[in-house]
Amino acid sequence: MLDGGLQVARQFIESEGPDGLRPIGRPGWRSGMPHMDPERRRQTSEARIADLERKVAQQSMLIDFLRRAFRRVEALPHNNIKCGGVASTERSEP
């Protein structure tokens, strides 16, 4: 026996057919936000674009900073210390 939700879905499909089901995804996103008037949709889109542009600028600045920092670290002199190498000073006598 089907549980309540599946039974309701089955009855709906039998009466309306598969075309009566809502599309996959969040409502409004695929159809261009039909629940909003055109002016509000434009304002929302412009605000979203501005947010994304700010985020891209922040990430670009961070990448530039990290590149400069990495170049500075690479430019530092490397000490070629090897394990088991000869000590720079001799052992003191006890």
C-alpha cells in the first residue's frame, strides 16, 4: 500500500497527467521570476549584478595580494640545510 504522499501524487498524475506537475527547480527562477513586476525584476537583477561585481573585485584584489606575497617568499634566501650534515661548530669538551 502506498503512503499518503505517494497516493496523492499518483492520483494527481492520473487526473492531470504528467504535464500537470510543476517543473523541476525553484519556482520562478527558470521562467524569469514571473511573480515580480518588470521594474522590480530589473532592480533585483541589477542589485545581484552589482553584488557579483563587488565579489569579483574583492577576489581579484586577494589574488593579486597573494601573488605578491608568494613572490616575496620565493625571493627570500633559502638555507640549504640538510639532515645529517656537518655541524657549523665543533662539539665542546665536557
